[in-house]
Amino acid sequence: MKKHFAVLLSLVMLFLLAVGCSSNTGSTTNNGGDATGDGSETTGGGTAILQAYGDPMNFCPDISSDDNFYLAAQNIYSRLTKLDANCNVIPDLADSWEYSDDGMTLTFHLNEDATWHDGEPVTAEDVKYTFEYIRDHDTCVLSSNLAIVDEIEVADDHTAVFHLNKADMSLVATLSWYGCFVLPEHIYNNGQDWSENEATTTHPIGSGPFKFSEYNQGQNMILEANPDYFRGAPKLERLIISIIPDDTTAMQSLTNGELDWAINTPVNMVEQLSANEDVRLDVNQLPSPTRLVFNLENELVSDLAVRQAIAMCIDREDISEKVTNGIRPVEYSAYPSVSWAANTEDTYPALDLEAAEQVLIDAGYTKDADGYYVRGLSILTFDSDGNPDVARLIAANCESIGIEMDIEVLEYNAWSQRVELDRDYVIELQGGFVGPDPAAMQNLLRTDAYSNVSGYSNTRVDELLDLAAAESDQDIRKEHYHEIQQIVVQDLPYINIMEYAVYEASSASLHDIPMDGADQWGWAEWTYAYFE
């Protein structure tokens, strides 16, 4: 017997954060919007100018984890399902879906009005082609997650059936998140690798609310409204995604009326902008912790004693206060502590410099002539979210107990190449969403997972990940995830430092922005935004 997808959600979306993934309790201006989510409200159109930190790597959203393209991707392309502002799964190309009783098949029912930007219909053949390609190409972000898919059956033009080799109640949530946009088979299935396709290199074609218009390297990307979007034409005529790497510059552009939405408000400007009636501020909180990741294949940090000593050199409270004015909560758990799946008893060690040095001594390390026990370590990061300052504070404490620690700051794309593709680093510092379901731990921890950049491998962790994903009882799942986190804080492939929380700034004249879209639209979707 099939279950309606609304019932299924109670099983699949067991990841209910104690607080929403985002909140607007810090809003300084009421949004005043009255969107119904069906595109019915009429407006005068207009152009919204949105910030991005840098140039995209390419225009295919399924090849790599490219944050600089992600805003554009979520408006050009569609998924089967998507996440709203509170990280709940809602329909996208699929109007409904259901698992079989044994959990071994997952069926999606597609919206029959969906079309590609070139006018061709979106069909289940596109779904089959997209996800079987991703599964079979380990360079794609989602490849390891789709290893559980044996075959995707096209039951009819608008019904795609995923046949699984093991039950996984988190798969719908996984397909709502990253690297899972449905691509047009008639464009991509031409014998080329996706990375070489014209749609990837010069002209993306999706089925989302906005169409690609032009890209000017180092300046912007321009998207035009798609009047044939299957969930209603956008209210705005155009999106200009402006490349502004510096948050302070973005704030100046916002107050000057040259920008309508910015990613992150510098902490030293929050008070000033709160008093500006033309600016709206919202607290955006996500299960996306800042974390220190070790390359376990590098001999400099392959010794657990070195990682333990570094863990005890991290002063989370000091970092939160100095880098974010205390806006970002400290994180001692191996999974975001706001989640039901967090293990808040087995946690990372607190700051203890004396104990950190003793760990090295007990492990047989001795000081050299310059006073170092360990030399040659470096933290590789990118210039965003205060990462360089976080790295410097950690490095200073490490230096104080005899661990030599350099800092290397790269542009995001260069950092991504070094870390995610080349694995050419010793320690790296990053953020990164770990939702919408705690099964997302597998991306960091499962042996050979794409995003497991530490090279971590633990057979018990792999086993527990499988047990938890197949289980529908939340209490049993929690037990599995707690054991995983207990192992992580012992093995230390990565160390969480702070949760993600920033003030997102926008023009007060903009309404129904992504922040307002709980249960209605995607968390970076601008379909229903309009100017008053």
C-alpha cells in the first residue's frame, strides 16, 4: 500500500531543529508581504540586485559544491523537492512522492506543466538520466549518496520510480539539498562529459523561475524572469547577481541603493544598519557550523595526539566574541546542538592549553631549538565569514604551546580546488550545511564520500550511518547518531567551532524574499519577491 507524501514527510523529515534553520526575530522592518506562493499577486516587476562573493566555477550545479553559483542555480534550475527557509522538504518538480511499504522503492509524481527554458517538457526521462549519470560519475557531489539507487524506472512521462538496494528514509531530504538539480537530457546527453557541455560552460538551461541571460566575469550574472515557470511567473522582471567579495563594500552598496540584498552584515555595522529605516535585517541561522578539518592522509596530522592537542587549543567563546560579537553560538557537539540528533554529552574538549601541551609530551614529542614540538602545520581557508580571523586565533593558541601553525587564505574557488579536488592541504577551515537530515553526516564521514575531504574511514561509523538511514523510529536513529558523534570526538577528523548565524541585510522595499518563504518557496528562491 502506498502512502501519501504528506504522511511520508513525518518519517523522512525527522530532522526537526529545536529552532528553525532561519528566523527573522531580528527584523527591523516588517516585510508586509501577502504572497500566496502561487504567483498570483501582481506587481510592477523591477530588478533586484543580489550579492555573490565570487565568480562561478561553471554553470552546472551538480558537478561540484560551488557556493558562488548556488544562488543563481536555485533560480535557474529545479530539483525534485526543495528546502524552504526552515529546512522543511516541499515540492518542486515533484508534486508528491511516496515510499513502498518495505522502503525499497521511492516514487515521484512530476508536475505536468514543467518545461525547460527552451520550451521542451520536463519528463521522468530527464530525472532518470540526471540521477543515473550522477550515480555513475564519482566527480559529482551527490554520487556516493546515490550508490543505493540500483535503477530509476520511467513508469510514464511524469512518474519516476527509484529502485533502491537498501532502505533509506533520508533520500528525499538528500534530493532537496545540494548537487541534485534535474538537468535536461536533450541538452546534456550528447556524448560529452557534463563539464564540457555548452550548457555548463556558457549557457545554462533549466526549468526554474528565472532564465540565464548573460554573465560578465568579475562583475555579475543577469537572469530574466521565466514567464512559463510551472508554479507561476516571477514578480520581478530580472535578477542581477552582483559579484562583491567584500561584505563592507556590499553594505555600502546596499545603503546607497545600488544593492538590494546582501549575504552577511559585518558585526561592526549591525547597530548602524538597524537604525536605517531603508534597510531590513534578519538573523539567518543554519545548521552550518564553522569547522576545522584535518587531512588524515597527511603525516603531519595523522597522529591523533596532534589533533587532540589542537582541539584543546580552540577557545570557542573567545572566537565567537572577537570574530562575531557573540552573534554565532559556540558549538561543542559533533552535530549541530540545535538538532534532536545532537549528542551534547560526548563533546569536543574545552580550552586547556596546559593539558594540550601535556598530550604532546605524553605522546613522545620534544621541543626543538625554536621551542616547537610540531612544525610545518598550516590552516587553509578562504576570505569569508570571518574564517581568516578564526584561523589566526586558533593558530596563536597552538603557537603558545609549541605547535607551529601558518595561515593561508585563498579565493574561494582556489580553496575549493585545493581542498575538495586536489586534497592538497594539512588543515582546512570551512563552514558547510549539514542538513536537512542528520543522515547528511555521511557526506563528512562515510568512507570515500565526495565531501569527506579528511579521508576519514571507520567501519563502525559506516555501519551506523546505514542503520540510522534505514530506520523510521526517531529514538533508535538518535541512538545511532549519538554513537557516531561519540566516535567522531574521539577520532577527530573534524572539530566544530561555532554555529552559523549572521544578519542578512536587504532593502526594506523588498517583500517576500527567500527568508519569508517557510512552507511556500525555496530558501534562496526569488520567484515571489517584489518591490513595494
